[in-house]
Amino acid sequence: MQQNQTNAQNQTNIMPQPPTMVSTKDQLYISDMLSWNLMASKKAHFFAGFCQNPELKAALEQAGQMHQRHYEKMLQHLNESPAPNQNNNQPLN
């Protein structure tokens, strides 16, 4: 019961925008996520090539494509330029 309440709270606390600084721990986790998705995509495609069962082959290809999309979406988010903050561009007096 308590876990359901915690999950509900986590889902409602959505950040309106990303933080201005990424911690080392966050950077390592992002790097891991990219690696996991890329590796999963490659492995699924590799093993699909050995499948004789067409249903299993299609499922592996579909899983590989899903991980490839996740990898590309994360890269897209990381490569987006944040909107310039007007307060940071004003000269100090």
C-alpha cells in the first residue's frame, strides 16, 4: 500500500524543465542508460539473425527497434540546446 502511494507521488512531481546542472552521478546514469539501450538493440538484432521461428525473430527485431528508438530519443534530448535565460545574459553592474 505504501509503495503505491510513493509511486503516485513520484508520478505527479514532474519537473517543468531540466536542472541547470547535471551531477556526476546523473551523468554516469545517463551514460549507462545509453549503453544499456544500445547494447540491447544490438543483441536483439544479432540473435534475431539466428532465429528459425518467424514469430520469435519478429519479436526480437521489434525489441531491438524499441531500444534503438529509446537510444536515439535520449541522444536527441541531450543534443537539444536549452533556451537562453535572459537573466544570465545581463551584464553585472
